[in-house]
Amino acid sequence: MPQTMPYLFVPLIALGVGGSFTLGMVLPLDHARDANEANSWTAFVLGIGYFAGALGPFFLGVARDSTGGLNIPV
């Protein structure tokens, strides 16, 4: 089963990431009164999204630096 799971989960994750980015771009436009408000909302939503996306590599680097590697203890 471990050999076939990537073929299932990689497309699911890709669809989720693609859908999240699309929603992040469209939803502020639906709820804004004018172009300036839409611009502000889009910048806010994407700023939070990129910040949250940057936390994963940052914490992985902290874990690697503090443990000396990425090996799982057995």
C-alpha cells in the first residue's frame, strides 16, 4: 500500500492547494464594495496565506538544526 498512496494523495493535495489559491483570489472580490477594498482584502488574504506557508519550512529547519538531522528515531 505505501507504493500506491502517493498516487492518491499527491493529486488530492494539488487540488486542495489550487482550490485554496483560487478562493483566496476570488472571495475578496465578491465581498468588496470597490477596487481599493478588493485590493486591500486580496493583499491581506495572500499575505496571511504566504506567511502560513512559510511556517512549515521554517519549523522544519528549526527541527533539523536542533536535532542534527531529519532521521526518525526508531
